[in-house]
Amino acid sequence: MSTCLEASSFYEHYCNSISRISIFSVAFMSTQRDSWSSSSSTPTWKYDVFLSFRGKDTRNGFVSHLYAALKQKCISTFKDDVRLERGRPISSDLWEAIKESRFAIVIFSRNYASSTWCLDELLKIVECKKGTRMTVLPVFYKVDPSDVRNQRNTFAKAFDEHEIRFKKNLNKVQMWKDALKEVADTTGWHLQNRPEMEFIQDIVKMILHKLNHIFSIDTKGLRGIDSQVENLMSHLAIGLDDVRMIGIRGMGGLGKTTLARVVYGMVSNKFDACSFIANIREVSKEFDLLRLQQALLYELLMERYVNIQDVDIGVSVIKNRLRHKRILLVLDDVTDLDQLKKLAGKLDWFGRGSRVIITTRDEHLLLTHKVDTIFEPTELNYDEALHLFSLNAFGEDHPATDYLTLSQYFVQYTNGLPLAIEILGSFLSNRSIEEWKSALGRLKEFPERKILDVLQISYDGLHQTEKEIFLHIACFFNHEDRDLVLEILDCLDLYPTIGLRVLVDKSLLKLHGNKLWMHNLLQEMGRDIVRQECSKEPWKRSRMWLYKDIDNVLAKNTEIEAVEGMVLKWPEPKEAHWNSEDIVLKLPKTKEAHWNSEVFSKMHNLKLLVIHNVYFLHDPKHLSNGLKFLDWSGYRSKYLPSNLLPNELVGLRMCRNNIEQFLIGTKCFDKLKFIQLNESQNLIGTPDITGFPNLEKLVMEDCLNLREVHPSIGVHKKLAVVNFKGCKSIRYLPEILEMESLETLILSGCSRVKWSPQFKGNMEHVSGLYFDGTAISELDTSIGKLTSLKWLSLSGCKSFMTHSEISESYQNFDGCCKLLDKKWFSHQSVGAEVNIEGPYSHLCNEWMGIAICAVFCPHPLHQIHESSLSCRLIASGKKMSFAPSTGTILVSSDHIWLDILAPVFYAEEEIKSLWECDENGFSQIGIEIDPCNFKVKKCGFRLVYKKDIEDLNRLMAQRGKSSITPYRGFNVLQHKFSNSVVVAEGSKAKRSRDDYDGAGTSGEGSCNDIPHPKRIEILKEFMTHGNSNCEESSTLSRRKIGEALKKYVTEAVGELCVKEFTNAI
């Protein structure tokens, strides 16, 4: 290869190969080229700028520099380099170039008027100015504008000669004079005592400014793009000096390239150089990366020759030549990581403030290349889609009245995809209503080819297993649960975990929550690929999903070789409300099938079979030997013969069936990995799984009559997941579980299970035990040997007691009333007072404070239900006001109030009264609540010790990870003064405008400002060092300790408070 490649000649070839057009003009206007006339019709611009100049004066100096500067800013410019100015008339090509230019820059130099060629060219420019709204901008290069305007000096001399030469055609000479004066009167640029490069930059900036203004008008027809542009611009952050790479990803036809072009046009004038390398996917088929590097350098450097020997040298040249240059680079439709590495490898290749925009369908490329931001355009909403469709179909903002309903159908079909909207709208333009109806009917069975061809590009680049996964989802599993589809595809040996990830990365699939979502046009594309396998004979296709095709095939009762997957689903009863007409369609619950069911055994390549709500008059006795996954919902027979299932079966789902006994016979299924038998209401016992040595998952949810769990489950070596959720009749499980592969055991809702199994042997994989809603009261001590256990759910186990083997890492104890003492508020009384008398020992060093709780409601005799609630502490006959109070609250229903009195809130002399005792060593403590306008139904308190805090710390650790609100069914109000908690039943509680001002007693902020982990640290230090370290000068202020304690205890015991006191409500 030559060491010096001529970049400009290649660049012209490159541009022609990808049909590049001016981003400021043709890209956003009609592609139809109207013949030009002198009328006011809108032309189709080919060039942004036409340069008119006297070659002898300026070609090799000023004009060449101006042309280079314009091209560097990606301004499409026409400069005639080959013309001969020796009296020849203007050629038709030059005439067309003038007509198709948006701007004309006329460079008046000393000898401009001496050239009749230039004067004829100027006449054409003035004519176009009047006919096409071309903008003419004069440049006065080393001449005085008044000399040009009034034909003085060299201009006067030139016209004297013209009048002699053309004395028989003085009318033409006068036309030249008039044209010269008209253009010279226009505002332009005058080069005086300024550097030429500075002068040229001013011209380029002005052109860019004018182009951008025109560009913004052109984009008004691009409905829905404004918000996308705004979002992308925020990511670009043009004003900052860092270097950024921004990725735009999405499915084909979404408008990625259009968005990039719009933004490129808006900001290109803010960079030293710009390059838009379009359609790299297609261009790379014709040109290698070396040529793409060459095109990039030519656009950014505007050098005719670029010395590149190979791609690696090209990388070095790009880095060395551009590292101090502020550039804007767009790499459009990138398909391979190597393209990014060789064209824009790293941020430090480019100067400060540079921006690189990459459009692709493959998110993984962007992640691997570590771009700064990935932006995904969204589909158009309904209004935007209808507007765009109308523009293409009618040339108007709204559909014609007679076509409105049909237009809505087509717009719904496109699902907001701009490409599809434009293609269908253009196709339907100028067609009759009858033709529209016919096209709609055809579209339902035969999608538009132009749309599918664009979408299929992504499919064609997939690995074979990824193609299989895509087709399975398109034909069978769109909008299904991801985990379910993973299980099914895994049975088919398609490696779905990586396969689904690739489909998401390549914008062929999305995850909405845990649901797979494929755009309906991608789904149509996938189904069309299957249809093309054999357009006329469905039984020769790999997949079948349409009822009419399946009916046709099963009725034949012949050998069927091609079909690998069949899904036959009859919908559940539902009401379908159609938007077009007020019709309610009621569907039957099941379908009676009159086929010969033995036809399934003749489908020799059938690997996937799904049957839902279809009842056969005679259930099949055999299925295809190659079947790997069977999902048969609504199986009617009471018995499932073992010879029905093939030896190759990997997955079996038979939900909502009538089976009373599972698998009659002793057949061994070596490859069966999972069984799901949900809602098998007649099933009494679980299957004996001895014959399933590789079974990994057994799911039997909501089998209400299931009572017996076969002992083989407790000793199975491969079983990882056992799920008996909602099986309310189960009483006993195997006493000992010795399952070395077990990871998850689910007994949620098994309300008759009273004891936890014993875990024996090597069970190091157990990570989750779900015993919520059971009657389990304690756990076997062997649970402590489950070293990998991360989740132990005991929510709603009302009889469960704490156990020393329970680790702090286990997460959900919500609703376990007996996890702490049976009555956490150990001193309770009906009414507004409660008192105790006890030994002085309660005031030992372990004492942390007093927790208080009360149930109150509106007083039936009071009209005012808005007031405050206050409390007094009674210690040895002395009353201390429990101030501050809850603040003003509005009460319309029963409330529970919870707060804590911490000794650190009070001065030492106030606390001393708590220490006073009688001659027998007893002291008296009580609380008295002033209800004001409320009625107190019940109250209680508890002396809180360090051990209580330790227990609560463990409880809060579990509850914090489970993300379960402790006040289920109640509103929680944090009042501004004391940070106490008021829990209101339902949603009837109301707050005054004073609530939630965020201030504590000191006005410095409440304990809400202290994060939960920080509160734990404060309490731990206080519990370690006691009151001795709690002086105001200490790093831990007394107030923060009190606030942390108040907040912590109210959070931890909130639900216990609700449970213990609801009997008073």
C-alpha cells in the first residue's frame, strides 16, 4: 500500500457511496426534487454555499482558505475549480449549482468586473435570489464597497471597456451594473486592515449562525424530537471543557441518526472541526477501517494528503493531530468494537471540550467502550405519531376526517416507531379509502417489507442460539415472565442467560420489571422470518402459534418433520373492549378439540409443546420422543401415565389440572430438571422423585388438598428449590432434610406446619428459608450450621419465639409478635394513668429511658378535635412535665401515640427524683396523660435497658433489610417538637400546618437528621461509656443521644405498639 494516500479523492468516493447530504438542508425536507422555477416554490438545496470569485485575483489565496474553513465546519460548499473564463457561456452544471445553493458568497476583488464570466454569474445569482429566496452575501476583498456600488476606479475602467465591446448590447451592460449595485448594497464583509484568517473565521461563523437558524425551522416537522434533543443536549454539556463520549442506542428505525444529525447541526459551530461519519455498518462493507480513518482525518484536518500506512499508524495520527483540537465527531451506526477503538479509542485523543457521539443498536459496545452516558430515544407517543403519520400521508398536521379511524389503526400498528410511521404514511398517500382498508388487512398477515428489512439487520448479526431465542420469544413468549422463559429456554439447551442479555444489548428486547417486552414490529419481523421458511405450508415451518394453522396441521394426522415448537393457547374468559366500537366480546373458558391427539407422537422434531385450556376428547398416550419441554395447563385426566412423557423431557409444567396421582408407573426420567404442578387441587401427595435423579426444582404452589410430602424429597441430591407456597393442608415434612444442593425452601402460607425441619449433612448452599405464615414456634438448632443462609422469613409467625441461633443477617421477622417479650409494654392500664412500684434496682447503670404508649381518640363530648397531647412523669410523688408535647394535631379517628423519655434530656437534679425511694428501698414511677380535647382509652410504659436496645438493634437490622413498614395500615406522623410518633388508623389522620418543620427541641434539627447507622453508633458509644461521657463538651451531645434513642425505639417497637394496643381501639 502506498505510504501516502490521496485523502480527498477517496473522500469524494466515500461521500458518494453513502449518499451524504447536507445536514442543514436535505436531511429534514422532502426527498422529492421539484423542478426549479422563478416562482416562490420551495427548492431542494444541494449546497449550503456557492462561491463566486475572480480566479486570477483570489483562487490560490483567499478563496482557497475560505473554502477550506467552510468545509472544515462541514458546510457543503461549491467552488468551481475547472472553469475557463475566456468568453465561454456559463455551463448548465454551473447554472444548476447556483440554483441549488442556499447562500451565495460573492467576493468582489479589483478585477472582478473585468470578467464577463463573473458578471454573468452575478446575474444568475441575483435571479436566484428573487426566485428561490437564496441569500447573497458580498465580501469586499481589498476594494472599497463604494467603488463597487458606484462603479469607480477599476470597476469604472472595466465598464468603460464593456460599453465599447458591447456597444450593440448596452442593455446587458446596464443589467450587469444593476446587479453589481444590488449586491453591493447588501450587508456583507469588508476586509480592511485585518488578518485574513480572522476575517475568514468571521465569515464562517456568520454562515453557521444563519444555517443553524434555518435548520431550527426545518426541524419543526420532526414531531416529538424537541424533548429528545433537550435531553441529549443536557448530557453533552457543550459549555464544559472536559472530553465526553455519548452513546445513542435503540432499535432500528427509532430515529437515532436523525437525532444525532439534529444535535450535530445545532452545535457544530462551537467546535474547531466537525465530522459526521454516517452509516458505518454499510460503509464498512465496502471500505476498511483505514479508509474510514482517512475520511475522518480529511474532514477534521482538511488536508489533501494523509500519510497512513496501516490502521495502527492511523490511530497514532488521529491521536497526535487531534489531541489539541476541539472537535465534534459523530460515528453513526457502529456495529463493532474495533470501529470505536480505531476511530475514537480514548478521551485523550481529542482536545479539551471535544464531544464524540456514537449511534448504535448494541448497548454492549457502548458499555465495553466505557462511554460517559448512554441515551436511548423513546418511541413517539400517540399524538406525536398521528401527527407524523398525517404529514407523510396527507401533508397536513391532522388526518382527513374520512380517514381518521383508519389512520388511528395504522398509527397503533406502528407503536410509535418513526421509521414505520413514515414508510406507511408515504405508502398510503394519495390512495382511496378502499385501498387503505385493503392495505390494513394485508398488513395484519404480511408486514411491510421495507420496515422488516431495516429491523432484520440486527437479527442477522446474532449467534445461532440467539436467533433461536429471539424467534421463540417473537412467536411464543413476548410479555411473559423472564424467569419462566429462562427455564423453558434452558430446557432447550439455548443458553438463555447470556442470550437474553445479548438481545437486550442489541435493542431487540427490553425488560419491563421482570417481564420480557419486544416491540410489536420486532415481533412481526420474527414471525415473518418463520413464515418465510415455507409460506404456503405451515407444517413445514419450525414454529406454530396461530390457531388456524395448528388446526390445519392437527387435522391432517400425518407425519410432521419440521415443527419444533407449538403453542396452543385458548384464552381465559375475559371481556375485550375495543376502542373503535362499543362491543364486548366474551370468550369461552375452554376449547373442545376434535383432533386425533396421537398426531403429537408423529411430530418427530417437536421439542417445545404448550397447551392451555384445550380439552381433547381423548388425551394422547404418547408424545414426541424428542420433546424437551411440556406445559399442559388444564389437563383433564385424573392420572398421568408415565409412558405419556418422553425420555428427553427436561421441564414439565402442568398447572390447574385434575390429576389425583402423579405418574403411574416406575419409569425413570434422567433428564427432568424441573416440575411445576401449581393449583393441582385434587393432588393429595407429592410425587416420588426417586426416579428423577437430576431434578433441580419442584414447585407445587396452592395445591390446597396436598397433605403428604414424599420422603424422597428430603434426601434428594440435586434438588435446589422446593416450593410448597400456599399448600394449607400440609402438616408434616420429612423430619430430616439432607439435601446437599438445596438453596431455597418455601413453606409460605403452609399454616398447619408447626415445626421446622432438622438440617443434616452438608447443606452449605441453603440461602433462603421462607417460613412466613406458618405455625412454627421455634427453629431447630441445626439452622446455625447453614453457613450460606441470607434470608429467613418468619413474617406472620405469631407463635414464633426468639432463638439464640438466629443470626443478625437473617432478614424478615415482620409480624413475629413473640420475637421479644409477650408484652413489650410491660406496664399497661385502661385510661390515662399507669403507675408501678418497684425496687431501686430499676435505676441501675443499664437503664436507658422510659418508653410510653397511649391510645386516644376524639372526645365524644367535645366539638373541637384539634389540640395537643401532653404527658407528665410521676416519680416518688413528684410530677415532671413531659415537655415538649406532640404539638397540635387534628384527630378524627383512633390514634396510637408512641414516645420515649430519655434521662439525657433533663438536668441532673431533675433525674435525682427518680432515684428517691422509701425506707424499704422501693420507688414509685408512673405516667399521667393530659388528654385536653381527646379521650385516652389505654396507656402503658416500659423501662428500657441496654439489653432492650440490643434486642431492638437486631430486630431493626432485620426489618431494615426487608423494607417492610412497621406501621402496616396506619399513618405515621412525626411531630415537630418531641419527635414522638402518632399512628393513625387508615388514612383519617390530618396534620396542622405546623407539623414537619424539621426542628427538634433545640431548633438544630430533629433526630430524623441522624441516619439510622449513625444512631446505632451513638447508642453503642453511650451504652459503652454511660452518662459520664455525655457532657455538652463531649463529641456526643446529650441531646443527640436522646434524639437517637427516641427515634430508634419508636421505629423498632412501632408495630409491637400497634399490635398490643389495637384491642383498645
